Amino acid sequence: MDALALIGRILFTTLVYPGLVFLVVLGLLSQWYRRKLVARLQNRVGPKYVGPVGILQPFADVYKLLFVKEVVTGYYTPARFIMFITTLGIVTLAASTVFLPITPYSIGVDYDVLVFIYLTLYASIAYAIVGFGSTSPYPSFGGIRYTTMMIVFEPAVAISLLAIVRALAPGSLSIHEALSSPRIPGVGNPLHAAVLVAVLLTAGVALSISLLSKAMMKPFDIPEAETEVAGGYLAELSGPTLGLSILLHEVELALYVLVLSNLLIPTPPMLPGLLEVATSLLKYFAVLTVLVVVAYSMGRVRLDQALRTLVKVPLPLSILSLALSFLT
Amino acid sequence: MDAPSLMGILTAISIAVSLAIWIPIALKVRVRRTEVYLSGEPQAGYRLGITEVSWSVRRVFEKLYAAILNYVQTGVFNDWFAISLPYLILLLTLLTVVTLVGGGG
């Protein structure tokens, strides 16, 4: 492939579709959906005033924060540095969408799942640096709590992703191939089909629990606990720094749920056509609904309880799923 | 194209795009620094320059140490092994997968 054409494809996918613009819109729409769903669970109304049924509320919130005239920040926060780190986190997440086959410009190579894991790691590191970057104690505690959980959930995320991709695209370890043309054993081979279901179930549970802690959703929202550490890593942020941090969170959640939902429900595959994209988004909102309902049915746990859960459930399950994937 | 080259290209593009987005924002944004609150004490004796590299590095490692000491260690002798176990497992699984799939070894 011509080098210039390759860079053009990467830039288009990173900046527009399914990268930055698409992920930001999807992430903010999902935030509205999540808030409405949680409000429904808790007998509240949720976002209501901006746009029809409050659908534009997250857009208005982020717009207001990003374009505020002045950042009122304390001695504690290196604002410009945090802006760069969060921007880098968002852009690397957008760059990792180059492997999503919902555009004809997507790219797939052997072992690209490792590149995907590597690129999405920047977001987690950005969270930790936002916490550690401040000299105020509350964000530092948020950073410490996130880093501590990261020790366990990142390997679990990586291993379960490897397992699913290994089962759906054996030989190439390509997330692009696993999403666009998954090799699902036919009716003639029920044993292989059973093993594939077992891999998807074990890795799916492991990835979902790890994702809840990675995205700091309940019951793992310890790094941004309002009542204990005054909002944790977000405590000293305001204006664009806060807006970018919220965007980073929403973009990360949107990307991971999009990948998770389309890997767990491999048929119909993720392809560029309008119908296929609509199906992918349907799968996305179905999995997001399950995740949000399960997550918000629980209260926040302590850090040691979270660590114990993460070590006892997702990590062994992910290893089991990887072992099973070699039987497919 | 192989995965390592793609990794390099994507990293370089990500950093370039981030800089292109960040520079205009950083130039436009006005940052107002408020005084550190020290219960009325003079600030001179307490000033901690967070932009000073040595202090920042020291501070970060201090926090990492505190994190490991207060939250991760369980009072068991093989704590360090327990902490590094997930990464060891990840490395071993990666090695196994690459060896088996790539047909090497």
C-alpha cells in the first residue's frame, strides 16, 4: 500500500469515522442513555431540559466546560499538562478504531489485537497521571486507587481479549478479522461450537467485570468516590481539564463496549454497510444496558474488596478462557 | 505491513494529532493560579514547586511507595510476587500464544 494513502486512511479513521467524531458523539449519547437508565432505576427523571428528552444534555455540559473562558484552577493542578495527557488518551483511543471494520478504510494485520491493547492502555495511564499530576491529596488518592486496581484489571482485559480473538480468528490474532469475518464452526462440529460458546462466556464475564473497574463504574468507582475522596482524581479539575477528562471517560467506555458487544455476539459480523453498522450499534446498546443495570444494582466496594474480587473472578476466568481458546 | 510498524505509525500519528489539538487549546486557555492555603502561615517556607522535576519525581515515587505499602501489601512475605503475578501471567500467555500461533519455538 502507498505510504501516503495509508496515512490518509489512518488519519480519516482516527479523526472522523469511527474515530474521534464518531466516538465522541457515541460516548455522549451513551452517557445520556446511561443517566436516563440509572434515573429510571432510582425513580428519578434524569436529564430532561436540553434537547428532546434531554438528549443534548451531555453535549451541552462538555461544550460549556471546554469553551469556558478561564480555567479557575488552584495552585494544585498543572492544567496544561493534564490537558495534553487527556487529549493524548482520547486520540490514542480514536486511533485504535482503525481496526474496527465498520468503515471501508479500516486496517487489519496479523497480531493487531496486541496493537489495540497497547493503544487503549494510554487512557488508563492518563487517568493515573491526572491523579498523580496534582499535589492535592484527593486526586492523589484517586490516582493511587486507580493504579492499584489497574495492576489487576489490565492483564485480565488483555488476556480475555486475546482469548476471544484467538477463538474467532485463530492463526492471525487479528481483532479486525475477528470482528469482520469470525470463523464460527458450523452445525457439523458441535464440540467446537460448545468450546467457542464457553470461551465467549468466560472471557465475556471476565472482560465485563474488568471493564467496569477500568471505566470506574459501580461497584468499582473507588477512584472517583465523592463521599470519601471528594471526587478523587476529578477533585481539582475545572473547565477544559474537567471537560477533557469526562470526554476521555465516555470515549473509553464507548470504544470498549462497542468492541466487547461485537466480539461477544459475533454474528452478524461488523461490516461497513448501513444495516451492519445499525446491527453493531444495536448490539452495543444491548450490552451497555446489561452492564449499566448490573453495575448500578450494586453499591461501591472498598479497595481491598475490589482487589480481592478482581483477583478471584476476572483474572482466573480470563486465563481459563485463553486455555479453552486453544481447543477451538 | 506488520504489527510493530503499524504500532509505530499509530503512536506517531496519535502524538502528532494530540499536539495539534492541544497547542491551540493550551495557548487560548487562561490559567489562574490561586494561592495555596496554609492556615495563614507564610508561604515561603512551604512552597513546593510542582514544576521542579526532582520534586515531582520524588513526589510520584513517594506516592507509589505509599500506595504499595498501604494498599497492596498484605503483610505476607511474598507480596512482591503477588503484585507482579498478573504481569508474569500476561507475559507467559503472550509468549505461549505467539509461540503456538506463530509456529515458532
